[in-house]
Amino acid sequence: MNPFIKKANQYIKNHKHEVNQMYKHDFHFTPELGWLNDPNGFLYHNGIYHLFFQYHPYNSSWGPMHWGHAISKDLVSWTHVDVALAPLQLEHGEGAAFSGSSIICDDHMILIYTENYFDRQEQCIAYSTDFIHFERSEKNPIIKIKDLPKDASTTDFRDPKIWKDNDIYYMVVSSKSDQCAGQVLLYSSKNLTNWIYMNTILKSHKAIGDMWECPDLFSLNDKDILIVSPQYIKSDAHKFSNVHHSIYFIGHLSKTTFEFIEDFYDEIDSGFDFYAPQTTIDDKNRRIMIAWMGMWERNYVTHELNHGWAGQMTIPRVLEFKDHHLYQYPIDELKLYRNHKMYKIYMIENEQMIETKGYVSEFIFNIHVLDATSFGIKLFKGVGEETVLTYDSILEEFSFDRRKSGYEIKGNKEFEKDAFIRKTHVKLEKNNMYLQIFIDKSSVEIFLQHGLKTMTGLVYPKQESQNVSLFSIGGLTKFEMYKWDIIRGEV
């Protein structure tokens, strides 16, 4: 075993109780301590969901990447287990176990990951018989820089996602061309160790970023869906307002030319904090996606406050492709944790504080516009603080405003369109808006019109800022509200 795995596990055991719990989520996945970013190796097998993740246990800022590991029976309550991978030469500052995926092969769990060095990135594997303790293969690296196409960068070649089709293993890997354009490479293998480059299935065009990270390729409703996370994509109206994004391409992967024939693409989430999503499929045939609820090139509040941890995952979401859109639904398992149900109808003109608080909660609003020009909800409301969700009926825009959400989150002013407001275009359906909103101490996840659009963002209000108000401008709006507290017990 890599000695740095033992060292990391001991450090976690000794220090995990020192973290400040103020903003630590209750029903979103967070690390025990230290830094977390991309989900890795997301996999369902024999009744257990495995979630690996990019992890720096020694500090709440990004550092030499390990693979953390947790398991769950229901995607809500997670048990942390031993660190799966650690850098090969941590004491010399060289090497890191970057993102990747996993697969089951002959009663072994195989991790496919990127070994990162100063001068190159190469693809490697590790294996386990108990699905907890992993050993790197002696045949590493299984894909070397010599296996790259001529126009590909050797230092931006990472994040392999693997699957099996009949007797052949396939892997998509993110890449950057020598023209600074994002691209996805496809490899195939019969034995997991000898890989053949098949093709560059898709390249960046129309200014869709200069590096595509964390690719994922799967099928839904007879359509192939390619997910990538582009860096420095250009903004387009209210779309692509972050520095980095996650998008999906709808199309078809040719089995003869191994080209991805694109129909169209769109952003996955229209909020502030959503990156590097990865999917798996479970025994219910659900395609489930989870993402890092964070963003590069911003300050990390819990790190600045010395809370000892940073990073969280989104709610796992079930994907469905219909009516030319990728719909996202919160997993049904969250309903098992609903408590203290409240139901109320409000007729709102102007603004009204309602008789409930929201802190670790789920809200469902069926909203009917009578004659208002705009309406909305204010969450985490307290003295000088509020997180404002507004729908403009004239412009058909829904906005998520965190200008007064508490501790300031600063973005990269050079690239980011606006650090405090995100908007998305969505239409009313017969003057109705359906909103499902999850809030969890320091986050807001919004599902609009039954999963047609989503918006995700972090907020850091004072603990006493838990009030909720409804408002209507220019007329009357009817709010039919369901509200539950989410109370999660440990496994």
C-alpha cells in the first residue's frame, strides 16, 4: 500500500472532529475535513453507491490530489471509508491522482484515473477485491503521452470515463488541442491495459472553451449525450455566465467513424456553483448525475473562515431526455428524510413574511400569476441579508440573486460576467410556475418547471437568517406552498 494513504487516513481520524460545522451541509455530501472538488468513480454495485472524489485532506484549499471514498445505500446518508488513492511521491511534491472513473471487472473494482506530473498527464488503473483498498497496477501507465494524437497537449490529458459495450471497453478522455481548443478523445481495449486510440470524437467550435474537462458519454431515449466541462467558454446572453461551465451535447456517436454527430448543446445548470458532473446507472435503470457544488477562480468561504473544510456535492439528480431537453429531478430517496410537513396557500400583493423558517429544508411552490409583472421568494432572510429568487413575467427570466446573501463570494472579474446574479430563460405554463427548492445551511438548489431548468449556488448567511418571504410586483400572485425540514440520520 502507498504509505501516503495510511498517513492520510490517520490524519483524517485525528483531526476530523476539529472542523467548524456552521456551514457544513446536512444532506449534501461533504468531506470529513479538508478540500473536496470533482466527483470521481461514481458507481452503483450490489446495492451500494460508491462515490470517490478529488480530495486534499491536509488543508481546506486545493492541494496534491488524493481520491476520497464514501459509500451509501440511498445517496443521502454516506459513510466515509479509507482514502482510495494518494499521490505517488507526495513528499517530493510530485504526482497527483487526478479525476477518473470506475468499473467492475471479474469481481474487482477498477479505478481509471489520471496520474498528474509536472510535465505530463497519463492514464492509469488501480484495482481492489474488497472495493475499499486499492493497489496501482504494475502495468501503469496504461495510456501514455505517446498514445496521443499529434495535435493533443501532453499536459492537458485527463479525466478518463470508462464503460463496457459487449466485450470491448471504451474510454473518453478530456484533451486540449495545439490550437487551444477543447476536445474529447476515444480509446478502446479488450483487457483494460492495452488501449488503442480510436478518434477525436468532438472538438470545440463556436468558442466553446479552450479545454474540456471531465467528459461523460451515455445514452438516453435513443440519443447519445456527451457531457463536458469547458474552461473559459464565452458568455451568451444569460447563458455561460461563469468562468467555467458544464454542458451537454445531444447527438449520435457513429460506430463506424467514431465521430460524435452533434445536434445541439446547452448548459446543464444555470446557477453559480456546478462543475464536473459524473453519472452512473443503478439497478432501477436510473441515470444519476452528481456534480461538485463549487466553481474555480472564486474565494472559498469556509477556507477563509478557517472552518477546516471546503467543498460539497450537489443533490444526486436523475436524468431524462425528452422534448429536446435534458430534464433533471432530485432523487426520490430524499423524500424519506422529509419531516414536519407544512401546507399553505398565500395570496400575495407586495411582500409578506410567512410563518415558517428555512434552513435545512425543501420547498415546493405551485405559483399562479394573476396579474403581477414579477414575483419571487426571499430565502435566508435576516437583518441586512436575503437570497432573492425572482421571475420576470415580461422578460420570461428567472433570476438567482446573492448580492445580500451573507459572506461575500468574489469571482474573477476578468472573465466572470457577474459574481452575484444568474438568470435563465424559462416560460410559464398557463401562467403557472412550479419550483422545487432545496436549501441546506449554505446552499440553494432550484428545480424549475419540473426539472426543465436548474440553478445551483452557495450562500453564507448568518445562522439566525432563516426567515422566508414571498413577494409580488405589479399585481396579485397565488403561492401554493409545501415545506418540509430535511432531517438526515446517520447510517
